[in-house]
Amino acid sequence: MVDNNFRRELGQQLRVDSVRAAWHAGSGHPTSSMSAADLMAVLLDGHLRLDYDNPHAPHNDHLIFSKGHASPLYYSMLKAAGAIDDAEFATYRQFGSRLEGHPTPRIPPTDVATGSLGQGLPVGVGIALAGKRLDRLPYRVWVLCGDSEMAEGSMWEAFEHAAHYGLDNLTAIVDVNRLGQTTETMLGWDVETYAARARAFGWHAITLDGHDVDAIDAAYAAAESTTDRPTVLFAKTKKGKGVKAVEDLPGKHGKPLDDPEAAIAELGGVRDLSVSVAKPDTSPSVHEFSVDGGSLPVWETGDHVATRLAYGQALAALGSMRGDVVALDGEVSNSTHSEEFAHAHPDRYLEMYIAEQQMIAAAVGVQARGWVPFASTFAAFFSRAYDFIRMAAISSADLRLSGSHAGVSIGADGPSQMALEDMASLRAVHGSAVLHPSDANQTAKLVGEMASRKGITYLRTLRGKTLVRTTPDEDVHIGGSRTVRSSSDDRVTLVGCGVTVDEADKAAELLAAEGIQARVIDCYSVKPIDASVLTTAAGDTHALVVAEDHWPEGGLGDAVLEALAGFEEPVVVRKLAVRDMPTSGTPEELLRAAGIDAEGIAAAAREMLASRRAAVG
Amino acid sequence: MVDNNFRRELGQQLRVDSVRAAWHAGSGHPTSSMSAADLMAVLLDGHLRLDYDNPHAPHNDHLIFSKGHASPLYYSMLKAAGAIDDAEFATYRQFGSRLEGHPTPRIPPTDVATGSLGQGLPVGVGIALAGKRLDRLPYRVWVLCGDSEMAEGSMWEAFEHAAHYGLDNLTAIVDVNRLGQTTETMLGWDVETYAARARAFGWHAITLDGHDVDAIDAAYAAAESTTDRPTVLFAKTKKGKGVKAVEDLPGKHGKPLDDPEAAIAELGGVRDLSVSVAKPDTSPSVHEFSVDGGSLPVWETGDHVATRLAYGQALAALGSMRGDVVALDGEVSNSTHSEEFAHAHPDRYLEMYIAEQQMIAAAVGVQARGWVPFASTFAAFFSRAYDFIRMAAISSADLRLSGSHAGVSIGADGPSQMALEDMASLRAVHGSAVLHPSDANQTAKLVGEMASRKGITYLRTLRGKTLVRTTPDEDVHIGGSRTVRSSSDDRVTLVGCGVTVDEADKAAELLAAEGIQARVIDCYSVKPIDASVLTTAAGDTHALVVAEDHWPEGGLGDAVLEALAGFEEPVVVRKLAVRDMPTSGTPEELLRAAGIDAEGIAAAAREMLASRRAAVG
């Protein structure tokens, strides 16, 4: 049955096509492709079960190129499998092509974008978790990894979690070609040390010659028959294998071969083999979770509730209303209150421990299979996974993130725990929304909206309790705002979100006592921001004070300025934000020290109006 | 000589004081302190060599609390060592106190802020590297780690790098108390599996009972006598050790004890032991690198040079001018051009492989010892280390970061390699500067300025070549700008940085041909931005087009809006930025698709002026 000669020939074809792809594009990574060609030839012909005609079918195996720069090899496989034709193959790296420099989901069946090293395996853990715990289908996840990326800590987060969750449906294939971009890797060809590490992390580890098709076939078979633990192959290979001018030589990374025609001849010339990739068994049914129904929680106005608690309770309710909602947390579920979901829906809760990169990657993986993940940790600690969130946007992933303990208002724990850059960094993610509700009813309604939103949606919650101001029947939506107070006599507008809404409203009281009417706007949707309400306020008052529990850059203040960038009348905006490094203290002390408490806001408004009176003379 | 009874009593005192600290503060992590008290008692009394009267002396050992939440234990040690008095100890977590919720350098001899888990050990690797490779002093680095943080991949980056560099001056002490914040860790008390992992990563690993002072003493002695590799202790301990109401019980994380008085009595009451910590041998001299002198490179105007190459050449020259400059890179030194430094000054170049978190942590570590690190990788990949950069700001670290391959102008590699959020995320770092020069002469001068700047300074460089417009004698400085063209007839201002400066200048040519004079400003300093030049331009033209190769949020456009927020005349700003997810393509195709090429900039200017004419009627 098994035709080793065909597999060897297929490997050579993948090499030749990798050389051709980079040659015609004028850039790319042919040598990093050539090292893994035999590994992928045997996978395609005999082990992968993937219906390329139905690339998103639930029963399909998944293949992730964690070493995304080996895209010439990946696209050569698609061509061999008949998923793309010769004409499309020739468009590699051209403007408008689906075949980008690094794979993205624009070309099916690609699940996720890769190209930032160390992310494919953690995402593979997420898909494998979905297979085991959510879909409950027997598909397998195969991840081609580079040896250079084994230096990324995220790979070891993946190793630990995959073993902890017994993901025997996951196989990592490490292409140990020894050479990185500029130098030899720390371990070179020492595959036994790699294997010892993997075994210590609980994996079934196999070392082999990555150019021996028999050994590769046996290793895949061993992976398929291993239960209770994932398997990793550490395959000793040669970068640029098969072409003497580049094989196992330094300085040959990431560029077309100097003499591609000679290389192709040395590899035996262009071939036109096609491989009939096995299709998966589609008889098992996809698991669905039963739900009880119900509705999102509401709170009485006048109550004091922490928005993080509202998040947890709303998420738990959402889980009862929808069977596709999944929650993940970074071992702080009693702080973020995702524990509310965990208790209500334990089968759909994934504990990711103190490993935020793996948490985001797992969320990306489960959404690739159609689930609706909500991932939570302290808002500050999403910074740990920022590259994963950036890449998730390139993957067109639909993620919901909830970050608790935002800003100086957390108090005594100090600045390491205070998110003060989260709105800036997450606004600057393509297609994102950034939400920062000021009360529990807003929070619950936004959680409901998040579940259906495409792209990356971030909800910032507060540690302390805030007054419920929003009535249960008010309209709250992504892109909206809430006008807390307004009158026809307003001379200044105070804009806040989260904890500064209360402070702005108190500031308005202080100003009113002095005869100054102030409008107060709660921009619970920071991105997209309610430009219409802000523009109207600018036209009415020509003076805005924006207060946020965040650094001055990139948060609410900048969002307000952007909304008014095209406003043609004179308007002055004063941004109040945290400008000095905070310390420990009470929330009140810290809000005051930052000048974003009611007094600080009122003082800024008075100054603006006094300066205007002075200017007017 | 060794008095084990004293050490046990000292351990009990550290526990009692930890309980007292959290009790009086009303918050904190006493149980996480109590588990490690014996480990720290033996370290203080017999192994640590640290002159607390001269906390920044170069010969001192370093002690890092990677589990920063055990700050009650840390401050209890400072009290026992005489570094703080009882009165200051009582200020724990209060506003204005040096004793914050998590340790920061505000309280000497603390090298770095901790509290985001998984960072202390990687920083310890940096200090240990400084000891071996730069200072060449025999100090030791001791890092107290939690077991929960062993799930962070960054810990395994540290394990790998420490072994690779043979850091036998580094000892990690892992407090395996089994219990995380909400649940048991993945490995619980399985210290043998931890040890197997560490050994596979090349460390000398010891397992022990973390409450046995003899065993602890022997383990430290073994660490001190181990050469060629670092040592790690996996100490089995009990969280809340010594107080039955909390010992080894879940649900006791991160809060004061319910009955602290009873707990203190159970621990034997308050003690007032003081420990005479050994002082280091100050006879070895600190290594200094000899330098050749020279000056920063200059280029002829009219040349075409990539700013990344100018960075590398300027850095190499700087290394010849100053002996304290050190370079680190994430295995892309031939892309960032830090290889220019590596070739010129190999003794001061630290290869950090594909491990960006460890790279930033190592830079933080070497600057803690007074060195001047420049760390480089692709601009996009600083996102991988964003939490480390955030924490570095809390550490008051002086870091210089250089990110190459910014924006869509890199071309065919695709969006995974394109930094489009770097200016936003790095502007939102406390005390940072963000620089994005448009030509080689600007770059070299800014590199020179960076070396002396406090805080975190980020330089964004380009893959492709740009025209050298800045003459060698022009003033270039952080906070400055360059007016590329201006006249008294300017009707619109075009603002760019990096690659968009050329495009803005070409746009001005297009507009001039239509009789529209445009001012062109090169904001090579994005933070701080040259508000004075922008305000003047706003007053002169009342219309600005800002073009940047970056997402619309948080970058140059927002910086310009912030500079004009207080400007009281009407001014309209149009932000041009990358709004759709880019793909592969040529730089020209991608700049055009994003609307940030000369045509896009000119079109925006025409639209603004037409709209103004329409408004004026």
C-alpha cells in the first residue's frame, strides 16, 4: 500500500516547488521549507485526514505551520493536494494573492495566521482542546514547528498545557534543521536533549531522521496510537536539503536561491505529482451543549456593584442562553469573576493557569472551531499576550477579552497590577472594540453584545464597586454612550468612562454649586466612540475635560480628540489622566494624586472657563 | 558556627512579621510569604552577601522576589537585616510608603519591580549575565520564585538562556507550596518532575523540604560550589506554614489572616531578632571595556540608506565611543543591523535568540548594574515582550529599544512581520520616548541621544532605503522635528514620520503644481512631539494632514491631536493611516492601498481645502 518512492518523489516536488515559489516572488524562505519537505510529504500521503474540498468541515484534521515562514512548503502542499492550481501557486507574495508571505486564513483551510514564532503550537493546543472537550470529535491537530522557535517560552506553555490536558490528538513535528536566521540554535542537532525536555513536560517524544520516510511514517503511526498524551517528533533535518549550494550552510536563510534553475535540476526537475489526501470519517456527530435559557442579569439603580462581578454573572447567564459560549481564565477567576461561569458551566470552562499567552492562543484555537470564547485575567496581564492578540487580529479571530482590576483605582496592590496602557494597546488592534462600562447594567448588556461581535472585543472592568446609574431598560450598545446629565446652559462637557464617570458627575455637582452647568458623558464604548454625542457637546460647550484612569496616551482622551479631529469650530480639550507612576494607597488617594477625582476634574473645568473668560476679555 | 535554632527562630519572625504586615495594611499575601520564610531565613543568615548600608555597591549579591506578592516576607527580611526600621515597616501598602504592595526599586536594594509573575527569573538571568560577561565580578544572583509562575513560558526562556550561558552565579529558589490563587498548580508537590524539567534544560536541580533549615543550608552550599551551570532548588513547602487555620488550605490566597493575633501566638509571638548579613568581598575590581573613541557616522544628503543600517552603524560607533554600551538582539541581528555592533564589540553583544521576553528582561538586568543596553528585534516583535516593557517602566529602567521592519512598507512578508501598533503601545509606557527618523543622519544623532536618556526610548526603523535629507550639521534631538518645506503661503500642513516623510514631500510637489503651497513637517520625535512647530503650523494653515505607516490609533496622528488639544483657533486634522488589514505586495502597492502614499496625502489635502472653500462659500 505505502509507496515510499512516491513519498520521496513528493518530498522532492515540495522542495522544487518551494524553490520555484521564492524564485518567482523574489523573496521567501526556500531553505526552511526544504528541510521539512519529507516530513510533510509523508503527512499528506497517509496520515493527514483533511477534505480540501470542504476545508472548514468539522471533522477535518488541522495542520498548522507554526514556522509560518515555511509558507513555500505550505503552498506547495496545497498545490499537490489540489487545493490550489498552478496559476494561483504562481501568485505567491503578490499583491492581491491569497498566498501571502506567511500563511493567513485568507487561504483555506488555514485556521490561523502564523509568522510570529512560537504561536502555532499554542493555538494547536486550543484546537486540540476544542476537539477533546467541546466538539468531542476524533480529529487530529498536526503542528509543524521550527527549532529556533523552541526558544520562545510560549512553546513550553503549550507543552505543559497539552500534557496537563492529555491531548493525545495533538502531534508536534519539530524540524530540527539546526540553523536559525543568523546562527546555530542553542541546541543545534541535539534532538535527544529536546526529547528529554518534552518527556519531562509529559509528552511522548520521538527522535528521528527527518529525511527517512520510513522513520517518519513510523513516528506518525506511533503518534496516532499513543493515548493520554501528546506526541512530538524531533526530526533531525538539513536546511536547504537536496541542494549542495545551500544545504546545511549558514547565511542561506530567508532568500531565494542564487541559481534556482540549477537547484531544480539537482532536485530532479519539476514534477507534477498529485496526492489524494485522505478524508476524515464524518460519521461522529459534533457535540452540542444543552442550555437552560434565561436572560442576562439586571441590577437596581442605586445599588453598588463591581463591574467585574457583573461580568461574571452576565457571562454565566449567557452560558445558559447559548451553548457555544466558552470561558478561559489565567488562574485568577475569583478576581475576574469568570468563576461564576466556571461553577455554572464547568464543561465549558478552560483553566489556563498563569500562562496568558497560552490562554489567548487557546481562545484563538477554540474560535477557529466555531466556539465563542471569553478570556479573562487582570487587565494588566493582557500585555503579556499582546503579540498573540495582534496575531489573532491577522487571523480574523473573534475573541472576547475581559480585563479586571483596571487603573489606579485598584489601590494598595501597586502599579504592577494596575492596567494603565490596556486601552491604548487594545485600541491599536485592527478591528477591535474597547469597552469600559461604569456600572453593572451596562456591563451585562455589553457582555451580551460581545458574544455576537466579530473581531477582538475588549471589556475593561473595575475592582471596586460603582453606583448602578443605568436603568435596566436603557439602550446600551457598542459604539454608544450615556449622557449622565445635560442642560441647555452647559458651559463645559466632562467625559469619563469606568470609575471616572462617578468622579465627573461629582465634579458637575461641585461646579453646579458654583453656578457652572456641566454636561457629563459616559463613554462606555471607547472604540468605537460615540462621535455624534461628542460633536454635539463640542458644539454646545466648546470645552471638554476628559478624565480617564489610564496613561494619557492612546486611551479615552485620544479617542475623544480623534472624534473631534474634523470638527470645524474652535474647541478646547483638556486631557486628565495618570501622569506620574502610581504607588500603593487607597483608591481615593490614588485618584486624587492622579488628578482624576471629582476635585481634579472640577478644577480643570474651572481653569478652562477662566482662561476662556480671560481670552474673551 | 551555624545556629540552626537561630535560623528557625528567624524564619518564625519572618512569618510573624508577614502576618503583621498584611494585618495592619488590610491586604497582602501573608500565606505566600509564610511558605518561603525558612528559605529566606537561611539565605539571609549565611549565604547572601549584601551590604545593606551600601545597597547599590557593585560587589553586592542580588536578591529578586520573582513572586513579588510575597512582599510581606521581603520587607520582613529588610527589617531583620536592619535596612528599614519598625516605623517604616508599619507603613506597608500605605500611600507615600516605599513599601509598596509589590516591591519596586523605590526601596533599596531592590533592583527591579516584580508583581507580574514570571519576570524575576529572566531579569535575574540578565544580572547574572552582567556579572559574568560585563562587570566580571563574583556576585551571586538569588531569585525566589513561586510555583504558580512556573507555568509562564518566560521562566523557561530564563532556564534555557541561563544554562546556555553557564550562569553558575545564578540560583533559583522555587517555593513549591502547591496552591495557586484559586486552585492547585498543574504539578502540585511533584518536585521531582520540576527537577527533571530543570535538568533537561541544563540546570543543577535539587529537591528538598523547604522547611528543613539543614537541607536548605546544604542546598545553598551546593549551589555555591556548582560551576558551569545554574542551580535551582525545588523546595516543597506549605502555604501558610505554621498556622493551622491557613496552612496548606485552599481559599487562603492574598488576604490577611482572619485572626492574626491568634496566628502570631501560634507562631510563638513577636520576636525582635536582627541578622548580620554578610558583606561581599570588595577587592575585585569592576571590569571596564577600553574604547577607541571616534564619532557617530554621517551620510551625504542625497544618498539612499535604510535607517536600520544607520542604527547598526551608529550603535557600533557609539560602542567605540563609550565602554558602557551593550547590545542585545533576538536572533535577527542581520535584519536590525545590530550585527554591526556585534562584529565591532563582540564582548558586549548578547545574543538572546528567539526569546523577546528574555531579551527585554536581560536588558533590564544589565541596566540595573549600570550598563547601557540597546535591544533590537523586528518592531512587531516587541509586542511579545510588552508586559516586560511595562514592568521595566515601573522598575525605572533605562532601556533603548530599536525595532526594524516597521509598517506596510516592508512589503512581501505580510502583516505578521509589520509593526502597526508599536508606536501606540510604546507611547503608552510611562516616561517613554518614541522616535521614528526618516533618514540616516537623523537616526545616528538620535542613537547618540538615546544612550544618555533616562527611561524607555524606542527607535522605529525602516526596512527599505530612504533619501538622506538631513544635513550632517542639522540639529536633531528628542522632542524636535524637521520642517522639510514651508512658505508664507502655506495653506495646508502635511505631517509625516519615517517613510511617510518622502510621501508627504512628493505630495507637496503634486500640490505645488496645482498652485497649492503645503508645509511639510517631519515629526521624527513622535513622543515627545514638537508641539510648538505643530501649533505654529496650525495657526498658519488651520488644516493638517497626518500620514503614518501605522494603525490609526495611538500613533503619530493621535500625538498631533494631543499637541493641538489646547489650541483655541479652529483647526481641522485629517489622519491618514493603515485602516484595512494589509497583505503581501510591494512597498509601493501597500502604501498606495493604505492611502498613505503621495497621491493619498495630496488627495486628502485637496479634499480638506475644497471642503473649506465650500464652507466659506
